[in-house]
Amino acid sequence: MNKNKLRRAAAIVGVGESDTFGFDTEKTSLTLHTEAILNATKNAGISIDDIEGLFITGGAGRFPTIAMAEYLGIKPKYVDNTYVGGAGFIFFVNHAVAAINAGMIDVAVISHGEVGHSIRKRGNKGTGGGFSYDPWDPSMQFEQIYGLWGAPAYYAHAMNRYMHEFNVTKDAFAQIAVVAREWATLNPQAVMHSKETNPFGGPIDIETVLNSRPIAWPLNLLDCCLVTDHGGAVVIASKDKANDFKNTPVWIEGSGEAISHINMSQMKDMTMTSASESSKIAYEIAGMGPQDMEMAMLYDSFTYTAGVTAEMLGLAPRGEGTSLWNNNNASPGGKFPINTNGGGLSYSHSGMYGILLLIEAQRQLSGKTEGLPGRQTTAKSAIVNGTGGPLASTGTIILTSDN
Amino acid sequence: MSNPKKTNKLYSRPIPDPDILTAKEFWEGTKNNKLILPFCNDCQKSFFYPRIICPFTGCHSKDLSWKESTGKGHLYTFAIQHVAIDGWKEKIPFVTAFIDTTENVRMLSVLINVDASKPESIKIGSSVQVKFEKATEQIYVPYWEIVTNE
Ligand SMILES: [Zn+2]
């Protein structure tokens, strides 16, 4: 396998979000997808009829790519709705690079739209929740019988094991939420930007996190990401076409994906994720290493997720992932910015957050700061990692800009 | 989520619905106060959850049988649930745990007879033993408890 030809085979050339997002958008998943796709294609300077590959997950029912193409009235010739949780959008980048490199398409759109918040109010009338709906399936027969509710119930076990093995405290993880909020206070689009955007918005400290109500010990409410409505989309183009768009191309230097389990009883070491594997592939293709990265977008479904992921990507030694957030290192103006939009913890998180990692990384690297939300960094390279399911799947990509 | 109809007055939490092809022996075992685990006749290892193939790398045999577990193990990790589904809501806060049995099989369960208000009192690595709780005449659910004196 010649991995080298995958390096810079494609670039991100446009990004967009839904016209509104956050709590109570009164929209459907398809509406959020559509707004995001229209904004991303407009940002790239193309028509939706130019979309050759359509990569969709999140909301939009059981036939998401077909439903979305029908709704838009477009006829993509390559579709993919891989379902691996919130990491899916990073997997989609990997898959789009493959399809582009194979010469099957030149322009792909990856999209997300999910009413994570509104569906709780409207009531999910379909088969929601859980990993499975057949009572005979292993997750139903042997795990859900013990009452575990959603992602926090599972992640809490991994965080506790990690704290035990590495003698790391809840405070160290709380600091990740504090830094996420620092970025959010500089981003007027962030759901938790200020008291004006949300009664609980604005700056927080470690005590605020530790005093928030327990969800699944050791996770408190503020260790957990938001649950919002949100749509996001990115446009990816082949290297031959990448310079034909309005934006400076943000090059995909390397990408990788890895899966490990779906039932957490099958996860051998809960202090590790498959991000060590997905990042190894991405680094190899890119010919780069952790020392070459100038910022990171790390999926912070929980403070724990971001902390352990930093280690899996080689950004910090084992047991010391949370130290990256200390001493203003990952904060605005710091040496190694992390989650510059405010993260899933304080920007927005509809249930499958991965698309927003890509959008923020593109904005930071594209170099056009005017009109962009949030504080801009000077980074020219970024590592982006998504984690899906109960620490079940990871996708890693490495992005750079020549700008 | 689990079928809320499948509960009763005795046991208001979700009641397991056994897969009769792959898990009949497991649930017959719990009824008889025994933890019986799937066993691979080729690589000679126990595994969990029950399925029609050995999950171990390099084996994947379909020559499977069943082997009684010691019913003992240790606490790999735990969490204290303050939000839950179905009848478990009545039990909040309660302690869920991943148990490693002496056969090196990991299972999710609920840890009983611990103080959920004091996480620091529950020690990872503690020796644990299985207990079965009657849900219906046909179904007994595995729970685990910390063994203090060995
Ligand atoms: Zn075997």
C-alpha cells in the first residue's frame, strides 16, 4: 500500500453551520443539515448541484444520505452514512480522501444536523437510545438491564479507572472544562459565551465544575458536553481542484480511523482509546509527528475524553494528559491552543459533535480572520480527533495550511 | 431501552430477555445460583458475552461449550449513577461496576451493599463475589458484592 499518495490528496475548501443552533431551534435535523450545506457550499463558492459525494450522519433517520439528497434535490454519485458515533465526520474525511484518491469524485460534502435538545422536548417517536433495539442483543440482554443512562453512565467507569491508575484527581479534569469556557467567552456564537447567551454562561472555575450536580460519579454536569441542536457541513475537494474555490485550501496531510468495541465490557484497558491507532496512521501518511502540531481539536464529550485523547495522540505522556490544560498552555494566547471554539463543553454539542471540530480547525488554519467567530490563533497545523460511542471509535486527521 | 412491560412488583427493574440460541445455559445457571460462562474448546478460554463464535484473536472457533465460573473476581472499576432508566430510577444513587472474574472475563453489573454516597469507601481491586436476585420464576439477575474477609 502506497500511503504517501494519500498525503495532500484533498483539502477542506469550505465550511458552514446552520443559520441558528443551540437550544430550542424549532428545526428538524433535515432543516439543520440543509442550512449547513447551503452555508458551506456558499462559503466554498459552489452550487449544491456540484456535490459529487455526500457523507451524512446524525439525525435524518435510517436512510440519511438518500433522505438528504432527496430533500435537497441533488443526485450525488457517491454516498456514505457510516455510523460510528460522533467520530463519524472524521471517518468521513478519511473515506472522502479515499474516494477522491481513487478518482471517483472531486468534490465531497460532509454534513451533520441533529436536534439533540429539541428531540427531548418533542419526544423521540422512533426507536431511540441504546446501541441496540432487540432485547436479545448483548447490550440489551447483559448491560442495559442495569439501568445505565446514556454516554455519561459509561464514560464515568473509564474516568474512575484512569484516576485510580494514574493518581489523577477530578480537579485536573475540571480544569479542561474551565479552559473550554475561557475560549467560549471569546466566541459570541458559543452557547455558554456569557450570561446573555445562557443563564449559566460566562466564566467558570474548578469549584464551579466540582459543585455542579453529579451525573455519574466521577462526572459532574460541567464535565459533560452540552446537548443542543446544531447543523454543520464541510466541503472537501481533490488536490487538482482545491485552488478553484474561494478559500485558502486547508490540506488533509493524513487521516486514520480505528474502532475497538461497542459494549464497554469488551474494552480491555479503559484508560486508553483507539486514538493511538488512528493517529499513528494519520501521522505516518502525513510524515509528521506530535511535535509538529500547533493546535488541537479534541472531542470533549466529557473532560475525560479530551484528557485521555491528548495522551493517545502523543501530545502528552501517559498519565499526564490533563497537564496540557495547565498554566494557560491550552488557553487563549497559550502555547498550544486546544478546542478554540469552546468545545463540546461550552460551544455546542448536538450529540454527534465531530463536524464542529472540522469546522473550527478549518477556520483557525484558513487565515481569513475577518468575520469569523471566536479568537483566532496563528497555528498553521492542527490535529483533529473525534471519539464516538462509549470510547468505541476514533478518527484522527492532520491539517495544515500554506497560508 | 429495555421493555418496561417486562417488569413486575417483585422486581421493577428491566428483566433480561434471554437469547435462547446463545445464552440459555447462562440464564439456566443463574437460576441455579451458578455463574456459567461460555468456553472455547479450542483456545481453552472463557469469554463473555455469549455468542456463536470465540472472540479471541487467532482462534474464532465455533467449537464452544460452557464452564462454571468460580463466581469470584475483582472490581476493575465502578461509577455512581445519579441518572438512570426505567425502574432503576427508584434506586438512585446506585453503583455500577465492571467486574473481572477469576477466569479473566469482564462483566458489567451493579455492586450491592456499598455506600453510594461515599465513592472513596469503594476500592478498585477489591475482591468481589456474585449474588443472584430473583426477578421472576424464570429469571435471576447477577449482582456482585465486595468480599471483606477472605
Ligand atoms: Zn477460542
